[in-house]
Amino acid sequence: MRLSRYFLPTLRETPAEAEIVSHRLMLRAGMIRQESAGIYAWMPLGLKVLRKIEQVVREEQNRSGAVELLMPTIQSADLWRESGRYNDYGKEMLRIQDRHERDMLFGPTNEEMITEIFRASVRSYRDLPMNLYHIQWKFRDEVRPRFGVMRSREFLMKDAYSFDLDKEGARVSYNKMFVAYLRTFKRLGLTAIPMKAESGPIGGDMSHEFIILAETGESEVFCDNKLLDLPTPEQDVDFDSDLSPIVDEWLSYYAATDEMHEAGRFESEVAEDRRVSARGIEVGHIFYFGTKYSEPMGAKVAGPDGSEKPVHMGSYGIGPTRLAAAIIEASHDENGIIWPASVAPFDIGLINLRVGDDKTDSTCKSLMAELEAAGIEVLLDDTDDRAGAKFANMDLIGLPIQVVVGPKGLAENTIEVKTRAGGDRQSIPLDGAASAIADMVRKAKGALAA
């Protein structure tokens, strides 16, 4: 993609309303634009990041055995009355009426609807276990939306729902999502720590938040620093095997949000030099809530003995929109964003230092064609801006690798390659450069996927 033909409305100055790093950089990098309080348009660069996050989430859900569907955003209030949550949920729920004056709502979550879909379609324990998920826009009318897309009113959410015959089976499904979440966040370049947490309006008696440590986090968290170096399950992990040893190891170390923190236990179980007390950002939340919805809504299956039993359910959420901001909070410097290779909007930022010069133009054109033929996404800065402005812009938007083509290097038959993380620079021969750069990209992506 040529920058001269791309829509990238970057800002030089930091907007006054931006309170945290991710909000400032997302606005300055032209990723988002606020349309009203807590509601944002996703511009082309931001949308590319969002779609890549979404794809990583989808791939790990599919690997775990979950099956994708898509539920509507508008739901009938009658379903929520069945579960008893319609009047309990609060003002965060946007309640509306259609032209026939039927009570409807813009879904803040989908436990009721997925339960209705399940009860209409599944009758026997032989169809279990089952895990259904979708990736859908939701709306929650936050009292005080802030921090950009970190706490917005409209957001993209992956929510999965498991169905099992009993609590033992539900725990197996819970463990699958636990491991899938560890892998998802690793692939996104994040160190996410599972922490015991409250279930809130979702309900249930087993719940973990996945937290990344960041100074701008809204929650205070406490954990054993051994969790920061615990290895993530490998790519070839067998989701049909017993995953409890992996989960039990992660849960054997102290980790809790402030709501669940036990100071005495923390001090007795964790050596002083291993205690972490910090701020954290929630990037995922998983729940087991048993028959909280299946019982009142009649979601039952015939068991092995022929008697009908309400299914045991779990709910598992990840917010791709919030993740985009969380990744920036965890990966940036004073010059801008530093994207992990897995979600960067483009793999390569190709900078033409002398637009209009036959040699630099033809070299950039050739490199771009070779890289794109190899499946590498390239953003070519072919504008007339000064070199300093081009470098600053590339640093701001955070592409993992910058390739600089200029007359001085070409005179020696070389080009310069800069790694955004760390700022390392090297000159490489022009001959074979496309192949070498493509290998760099694949290696970076492979390291995160491992």
C-alpha cells in the first residue's frame, strides 16, 4: 500500500482529552476517532490491527474446539426476564422498544440468547460437551467512559459459552479456555496473569481475570513474580488431553485482584522478594456459573439414565478493542507504538528518502512487489515529506521493521533496515534484500506463535 493513497490522519499534537498513553497514541496514529462519548470510529490503520487481534483470538478458540456462530446485537427483553436479569442489570443496559412497542435491548452480553439457542437445538448428553462463541459488537452505557477504547460504551467482544452435563465436565471446558487464553495473549505479545476474581453480574462461583501489568491499569493486583516467567503452553498442546496439570501449576502461585486479595495469605505464601503489587489491565475474563441460566430458562438434556438435567455452563470473554489499547500500554516508547509482529497493521514500513529519483523509486517499487509476492504487507512512504517527518511517522505508527531506501545507500548497493523494538539498524546488500527481510518478518511472527 502506498501511503500517498492511504487514509492515515495522524496528529502532531496530543489531544487534550487523552489521559493515558494508548488513548494518546491511538488518536495521534490515526487509528480511531471519537464520534461521541465512549463511541469511536475505527480508521483504516486501527481496523487492520483490530482484525488481526480478532484473527488470533479466533484461531485459538478454534484450536480449543469451540465453534463460531454469530448472534444478533438486538435482543428480546423477554429472554432477560426469564433469567431474572432484566431489572437487575442496571443502567448500563440500553433498553429500547421497536415499532410494535415490544421491549428490546442492545445486548451487553449473550448468556440468555445462547441459552435459548442451545435449548431449542440440543436434547441429549451425547451432544455434549459443546462450546459456542462469536465475535460481536456490544454496548454498555458506562457511567463514565474514559481512557479511549479501554473503557468505551461500544466495543468488540469475543464471548464463548460452554455446555456440559455436570460440574466435572464443565471444569474440563473451563480448563480448555484457560489454556486457550494463555496462548492467545502470548501470541499477542502480552504476559497475562490469571487472577482469581469476582464474577459480577455474570454470576457463578469460579472466575479468573487475565491481567497484564501496566501503570495505567484500573485495578490493583497482587501476585508472585514467578508467574511472569511461567512458560505458556506450546503450540502443539493437545486440547483433548487432561489440561488440569497446566492450569493447576498456574493457579498454584498467588495472584488476585484487589477485590479478592488476602493480605495475610499473600505475605505468608509469597517470599518478600517475590511479591508483586502493581496496577493491572483486565484483558480477559472466564466464568463457571453452573445452572444459573439453564435452570430458569429450561436448557436441559436427557442424561445417560434418561432423566432431564439442566446443563452446566461457563462464559469466556475477550475484548479485541480493549486489547488494541492494552498492547500499546505494554509496548511503546516516547516516539510511539511498538507493535508485536502478530498484530502490526503492516509488516514493513518502506521509506523512500528521495521520491522522484529514478533509482530510489524503482528500487522501492521492486522491493514492494517482491515482499508482497512473499505475503508480506508493506506500507510504502512515497510522500514528499522531509526525511525526519517520515522517520517520526513510522515510529509513531509502530511498524515492526522499517526499510530505508536512499541515494547514499544505493550508491553502495545497500539499504538500511531498522527494528522498531530496540531501534537496531543494519545495512544489508540490496541483492537478496527482499528475501532476507521476509525471513525477518516470519521469524518474528513465529516466535510469538511458538
